[in-house]
Amino acid sequence: MNLDHDTCYRALASRDARFDGRFFIAVKTTGIYCRPICPARTPKSANVVFMPTAAAAQATGFRPCLRCRPEAAPDSGAWRGVSNTGVSHTVTRALALIEAGELDGADLAGLCAKLGVGERQLRRLFAEHVGAAPNTVAQTRRVLLAKQLLHETQLPLTEIAFAAGYGSIRRFNEVFQQLFARPPGALRRSKAGDRSAGPQGEVSLLLRYRPPYDWPAMLGFLEARAIPGIETVQGDVYTRSFCLDGVQGSVSVCDEAQSQALRLIIRFPNLAALPAIIARLRRMFDLAADPAVIQEQLSAACPLMEKLTQARPGLRVPGSWDGFELAMRAVLGQQITVGAAIKLAAKMVAQYGVPLTENALYQHGLSHVFPGPERLAGAELAALGMPKTRAATLSRVASALLANPQLLSAGASLEEGLEKLRALAGIGDWTAQYIAIRQLREPDAFPAGDVGLMQAMERLTGSRPNAKELSERAQAWRPWRAYAAQHLWQSLCE
């Protein structure tokens, strides 16, 4: 990755927050790497090297700064939406899998098998686009998550080690001794005593984002689509239930604008699943987005997008917690209103959802977890009050996902991912594009046939386009058509 030394050094000297998370500063005289906003005295230009990622800095032998805390930097979305080539998609998918803990209990061969590439090719792609090997990225993620938990929680060191993905306390201690020349406990600033997560595994921590973040729009979108018993919005807090590997839990999310972060309260008894939960939430709340880049490019595309992006700076594209759940929602929403689709989803949950067994979760207004594909594949869903053809599509999607758990994972390109979805009977372009936006996290997906988008264009321009005309106009919005669609949808709420 090309990082111009003089430009980066000027950003460092000015403590320009716009560059936070886009690169890191490795100081050769101290062996420490920092964020561009680090309050420490600015080192001489000759003594610094600029790195594209924290993993690249760590791979070169530098250790994280204890003052600016690199683990608190917002995620960089620099590799997303840059192109639709197989290379960018492979790296993006690999990073997402690593963030979810793919390399914590498996070797590189397993990751490559899921990506459909060879180990040598993946290492080459990571060297080119990330600046570090896949295993180094995974190791850096573990270190930075453990360091965040040390600073932001009072969890005992044993619980932190397993929550961050370390297989043993010994290995956890060894890594911190190697990096910081001190045990993990010495990095903890708070003098308060340890406080275990308890049987529910309750953990509170922050996930940083690059401001601005339009939390009211995100919350409004989720509230309008909240399935009773599964999700609630109370005040400015979103809460939902979930099930991972047969274990039930819940998560609450609210915005802490002063910290430029979302506050999470995760309740899950297996702390080893924390990296996977965090990865899902980052995707669901679109925390890797760079709103300045997206706004700049959309604003330059046409006056309409310039007006919309200036009205809602920091608008994110909501993702999904679970791919199967999102696919069911998308099929239920075919050719009916959002409200009607939610009523059908509520009936489905009441009939086939799994009741929560942990009484403490009920106090948050939750009662079930969403049914899995094994419960819906052979169910008589037409009895819920939907057309038989739609019920059949729901059952086919459930059966297909049971047969191929990777069905709802991103392809090597946007078009490949769409083709894989459209191959299922009953899944048309609208449904495939909607799944691509919210589950595959494709920033350039665009459901041109969406009635809401056509209504928004008519309201904004006085002329209602058809799907072909809207698709042609949207070419100017690439590679951020999903964000353009979100702006159009949002305009209907105002």
C-alpha cells in the first residue's frame, strides 16, 4: 500500500483526526507504533515509518503505544468499495473471517478452503493490501482485543485471555511479556478489583467508528423492522436476542457520541465467542465505513446525492446479525410493505422461534431467538398467512442453507454473489440485491426494482423512473450505490 511519507508526517504533526485508523506510525527509536492522534511528542521525520495497518506494524516488530491505544482506533474501510475485483473481495472476506476468529482454532489451510484460494496466493494478497500475513493479522487482533478488555472492563485476566481467543493463560502471558516486557495485569490502569462476567457473561465495551455517525437514522431503520420478541428499541438503545452454537444470549447497543463509539452490553455465557459477536456487530452497524470518502464521491456524482449526503452526513447502511434471518426477512418482504413483512415475521417467531431459557433476558423485552433453518426447512409456513409460493421459497432457502452453510457468504465478486442467490427458485434480483447489501455487505449492490427507491426519486425529482432508468442513473453512484440507496430510503422518512 502506498503511503506518502511527507503527507502522512504532516497529518501526524497536526494530529489530524481524519487520518485516525487509516495508517499507523512506527517510531524506530522507541520500537512503538501509534495512531496519528497520539498526544506524545512528535518524533523526527527520519525516525518514523508509516504502516497501513496495526498488524503490519506489529509484524515488523513494533509494539502498541500505551498512550494512544491503537486498539481504540476506528476500523479502516480503505479496502472496501475500491473495486469489484476478485482480489479486493478475497481480502475483505478473509479479514472478516479472521475478525470473527477463524484462525483462533484452525490453521491457514481452513481459511483458504473457505475463500477458494491457495495459501501462497492469500499471503501475497495480504502482503500487498494489508502489509502483514494472515496469521499476524489474527495475532494482532487477539492482542488488541485483550488490551481493550484490560482497559475497559474489570474482567479477571483468565476470562480476558479466553475472551480474546488465547488457548491458554500461559500463552496470553507470554505474548504480553514479549510485546510490553510486563505481564498483562501491569497494563491495567484501574485499581478496582476484578469483577467476573458471571453466569450470563455480561461484558460492556466500546466499538469505535469514524465520525460522523447518524445514530438516529440507524436506530429508526432497525426500529421499523424490529421483530417482536427478538428485538426492541427503548429510548436510544437497541437490544436483540441471538443464539450461537446452541447457546442463547442478547446484546444492547447505544451511541456514545462523545467517545465516537457505540457502547455494547453483551450477555453471553461463553466468553470465547466474544470476537465472533463483536465481528457481527461491526458488520451490522457498518463500523468500517469511512463517511467522508463516501460523501465526497457521492456528492461529486450528481447534485441530488450532494443534497442528500449533506442532509444526512454519517448515514450508514444497516447490516444484519445473521444471514439466514436476513434471507427470511427479505423473502417475507417481497412485494409487501415493511409493516406487513414484520407481522409475518412475528408470527413465524411465535410459531417456530426458540423460547429464551434464561429468565434474566426477559427483562429486556425479549422472549425468543430467531428459528434456525432446521426448524423452517420442513415447516408449513403457508399457514402463517402468506402465499404458498412465498412459503415454498422460504422452505427452499432454509433447505439450501442446511445443505450449504456458505450459501450466504460473499462471492469473489458482487456479480458472483448475486448469481449464487438468484439461482435459488423464488429469489429474484430485488431479493438478491437486498441480501447483498445487508448480509454480504456489498457497498455497490443496488436493488433498482425497489418501489421505495422509485418513490423517493419521484418525490425528489418530480419524475418516477422505471427499474432500467434508475439503474442507468445509479451508474454515476458507483462504487457506493448501496449508500445511495440508503439515502433515498431515508429521504422517505423525512
